[in-house]
Amino acid sequence: MNQSSRSPQAPEGTTPSPSSAPTNGRPVRRQRWGAVDLSLIAVFAALLAASITIPGINVGPLGVAITLQTLVVSLCGLVLGFGRGTAAVGLYILLGLAGLPIFSGFRAGPAVLASPSAGYIIGFIFGVAVVGLLATWAVRRRFKGVALFGAALAGMVVIHVCGIIGFVLKGMGLVAAIGADAIYLPGDILKNVIAVVIALSLHRAFPDLLVRRRR
């Protein structure tokens, strides 16, 4: 057989990735994390920790503060997608539980899980996962901004449901818990608008941020 007719071989010691197949320019999911991915996870976890430096506003009967954390959680999902976004938020929560004062009010440690805001903190993980899953789909839509905003709203709903559950577990009635949570909705919707604007700018600057395009 002629040497030139053989298909290209992967370098010795490597495993061919399914994403290496030709896709005629269509976007494909990222298959592996490299140094850049790990750096992005660390940067966004640090950004989430830094968001508490802007003082929160304590509202509601249990005094859970309005902070910029939900904005950054949405941004993690919109920019990094499911895997890396969830890893960034998970890293932030683990560091806070380990003792770093990076929760709202500069709180730290496992005792935070006994506070009224525990439901929201746990909800960050589920919320960013939903946003990240939908964001990978949203960036391929014609009306990208609207689709990304829909992804952010879906994640917000998940976070608020977790927050309501946290209130109920603290002894509040369900109706009262829903009313207490509703106080945070207008601010979170506005924060999602800001997160989408930032995410759109980043996706324009780095079109392969969520998906890699094969040429």
C-alpha cells in the first residue's frame, strides 16, 4: 500500500479524542481540561470569593444579604459551561467550608450550613450546573443573548428553590419562605442581565470559550 494513502496516526502514547474528527466547522464539546481550563476555574472561584468585598444588604426576616455572588455564579455557568463552571463554584464552597472567610459577611467554616443562607449556598452548585448545561446550547442559537438570559433565569430559579427549602428547614412556613425569597428576585434578575452582557462580550472576544470549532 502506498504510504501516502494511510490515514494520519495519533502520536505515540496518546489516545485519539472523539472531538478530533472533522466537523466541517461545526462546534463540538470540549473533551479535556488543560492548563487554561484549570486557570479559568481558579480565576472564577477567586472572583466569586472577591465578590463579597462589596458589602451586602441584609433584608428579609432572616437577614440574608443581597450580594453580588449570584451574579458571579451565573457568570461562571454562562462563560465556563457545566463542568468548569460547577468546578469553580464547588472550589469556592469547599474553600469556604475549609475555613477561608469568603462567604457573605466574611463568614467561614461548616457552621455556615446551619445559617439561613445555607440553602442559597448549596443552591449555587445546582444553579451553576443548570446554567452551564443550557449555556452550551444557548451560544449556538441565533438570538444568543436571549438564550443566555433564559439559561441564567433557569439557574436563578434553582437557586431560589434551594433558598426557600433552606428557609423552611429553619422553621419558616412555606408561604412565608416564598414571600421572604421573593424580595431577592428583582435584584437577581437585574444581576442576570449584567451577567449576560459580560458573557456576550467574553464570547465575542473568545468564540471557543465554551465550544471548540474544528476547521
